[in-house]
Amino acid sequence: MCSGEGQGDWIKIKLEPHAGRRGRCSQCRRPAPGYDRLPERRWQFVPLWGIPTYFHYRPRRVACVEHGVVVEHLPWSDGKHPLTCAMMGFLARWGRRLSWRETAQVFQVSWEAVYRSVEWFVQWGLAHRQLQGVEAIGVDEIHWGRGLRADNFLTVIYQIDAHCRRLLWVGRRRTKATLRRGLKAPLGPEIVQGVRFVCSDMWKPYLQVIAAQAGQALHVLDRFHITTHLNQAVDQVRRAESSRLRAAQQRLKHMRWPLLRRGSRVRGRARQKLNALLSSKLATARAWELKEAFSHFWSYRSLLWAQAFLDYWCFRAMRSRLEPMQKVARMLHAHEELLLNWFRAKGEISAGAVEGLNNKIRVMTRRSYGFRTYEAMEIALYHSLGRLPEPESTHRFC
Ligand SMILES: [Zn+2]
């Protein structure tokens, strides 16, 4: 037990090498004759009884036949990290339950120490994870931070198989190049060729890359994205209408007499005005009704009937005189084949998988989590959603 200068008490554990055992080469782990000893270093260990604890040790250098004079392998440490592996694993596991700032406060370390620990944990996991057997993937874009610049979007690739749902990759921006990078680096052509289902939004760069690289897979448009497009269209109609109505409020003053008269008696300009009022009042309701009607689409069992319904719905939407709804109809019509793939894949793809993972990412990318850089956030996303394997450790403290 030691008392530091103004930093409270800490426990010092002095380690000595076993006299009868030779050090091992840090490159090949084979025992090698000793060479000399380096000055003392210290590594922070998991706090004992809430007291900061350090290992103190003078590492030996060994003369390996193959690798020359190198520092010996230290089982509790990895590279130049000032924390022991046990401590890094400890902080990383807590960093999944608490925010990083809270973890740092509770265990009396710096935010940076938590960040580096999670980073080490994640990198180990990424290097050791298994990607065989990925059959269904979801590709999506996520908005991040403020503004709508290219850098404010992330591209994510999920595995959405029923037995394993996880984040496979995250990258900056949402261009073709981004997605190509993601399909190349972590997955590789072998895995991509084995994918049977791809689920995505109607974002053009993604559609093109998926068609080019995973042509064998059945490409399904995600139900949740289509619902989002419809909801946005309804909202556009509503906003346009409410500003129109505000302008009309003035004019409404002059509508008193036409409104009080019997409908059939209103003629001429007054009639036109009344018609405009009635139709404008209904725009939001009509848009909403169209949106509601579309949900029926997903309940079909037969591809043919679904197709017939889609055509009919698009026809109605095109005649609705609501520009945002027409836009959605044009979009759906253009991607009819991909939409109908939903029925070809029925039962094999979970409708909510992408949405669920997206929601988790949204929660995490909120500013309150306080990731200071993009890199830190990326690490955190892999950490909590990647289902990565964890490094072995002799002790598990949490
Ligand atoms: Zn060696």
C-alpha cells in the first residue's frame, strides 16, 4: 500500500520473474535465454477493494534465435498499453453498461483509458470473429450529428439472420464507394457471394452496388423504410396544408355568407372558393388514408394479388393530386420488382431486424453519450452491437 503525492492511496504489487523459468520471446512465445532487464514499468490492474492497483515489474529482454533481442512476453500485458489486459477487459465490459464517462468516474481512470480499453477489446473481437454462414444482410444509412452534409451519414451493414443479428460494418458517408469498401474489407467476396438475402432502402447507390456485387442474392426492400417514406409524404402534405390554411384564414372571413347558405345555392366565385376550401381541408386526411391503405400490401400471400394491389394503389395515389404521395407512388412503381421480392422471401427475412438495430444505433449516436470523435463512436458501435468474441482472461470481474 502506498500513498501518492496528492493522488490518494494505491496498491503496489511487485512482480518478480520465476528464477527457474526462462522468459519467452514476445514474437513467437518460445523460451529464450535472458539478455538483460529493462527499467521498471507499471501497469494498472483492476482496482482491489476500490483502491487503484498497479503491477510493478522490470521486463527481461531475451535473445531469441529467430527474432534477436526482444522484450519477453508478459501474460498480463499487450504491447505498450499502460493497463493490464484484465483491466482493459474490465473497463470495456463496464463501458457497455455505463457510458464511458461514468465508467471513467467510477473506476478513477481517464476517459481516454476507457476509450483505449474498449478499442483494444473491439480490435481483438474483430480479428477473431467468425463470418462464415452469413446468409442475410441488411444495408442502411444512418444520420449522425447535426446537418445534412455527406459526412453526417453512416453506412452500416448488419447480419440479419434469425440466429444472429449483429453489426458487421460501419463506415462514413453513404456513397457507392462506401458500400463497396464495406463489402470488400470485412466480408470479402467469398462471404458476399454466399449471401442469399439483402435488405435495403431504395437509396440508388446501394441498389447499384448490391446488384453488381451480390447479384445472386434476393434483394428485398425493407418494409420499415417504405413505411417511413409514406409517413414523410403524409407529413409533407400536412405541413403544406396547414400553411395554406393559415393564409386562407384571412380569406375565410369573407366566406361567412357562402358557408351559411345552403350548398346548392352557392354559385359563381363563391362556389369556387368553397370548393377550394373543402378540398384543401381534406388533403391530409386523403394522404393519411392512402398511407393506411398501403399497409394492406404486406398481408398478401399471393404474389399476383400483391402486384395487382400495388398497381391499384399507385393508380389511386397518382390521381390523388397530392404531389408527395405521387412521388412515393412513382418510387414504388419504379422498384416494383424489388418490392415484390418481399413475397418471394416471405418468412425468411425478419421485417423488424434492420429497424431494431437502427434504433439502437440512433440511441447510441445521440450526443449525450459524449463520443468525442467519429472513431470513438465507431468503436462503441462495434462494442455494443457487433456481438464480438471477447479476449480470454484469467479473471472476470464483471
Ligand atoms: Zn522469437
